[in-house]
Amino acid sequence: MARIEHVALFAADPHALKDFYVEAFGLRVILDNSKATPPGYFLADDAGVAVELIGRPAGVPAVDTRHVCHIAFIVDDVAASRADLEARGVTFENDTAVDNETMTTAFFRDPEGNRLQIVKRPRPLVS
């Protein structure tokens, strides 16, 4: 079976976005392409899933991802994670929060406008 290696995101400022993901989620830089054209980074979690940040060329608009895609991060405590992210200046969507027997989740955007989710489930989605 194929496994997901990474997802990629455009970023007007990949250096600042790298710092956000490292500081907010503890991802680590596994490949530094900051001197390339376009500049970028590969960041990974402890399970080996990576996010690639690619410098978005000038004049290329950002995409509204609200109803298209997002990256979800598993957290131990949604409320605590939300408070930490809000302290970093993150604003959460009020109309998409879920708190029921299958999951607790909250959506927000990273500094580049990419849609993200924090989620806690009583049972893993994939085991």
C-alpha cells in the first residue's frame, strides 16, 4: 500500500512559515532548500509525515482553501492547543468547531492563509 510522504503548501514567505510550524507544532526541518529558487523547506513530525513549504512566486495569488483542503494535526488537548495558538495570534473559525463523541476539532489559518485543523479523537482514525 502507498503511504503519504508529504503535502506541499505555497508560501509568500516560506522562512516565516517554517518558523510558525516549528514553533507551533514542534515540526523539525529535515531538508533546507532556503537558498533554492524557489526557496523552501521540508518539515516532519515524529511519525515521518512531512510538509513541504515552497516559495510562491510573486504575482501568483494565494488560494482560498476553506472548502477544498486542510492539514490536520493530532493534539492531546484541543483547548490547550487552541489557547497556545491564540497566544501566537491565531484566530479560529467559530462556525466549524466540533466537539462530540467522535472528535474534538477546531479550524484556523496559518500565517500564509493555509487552512489547518487541530483534532483529538477517542480512537485513532487509522490504526
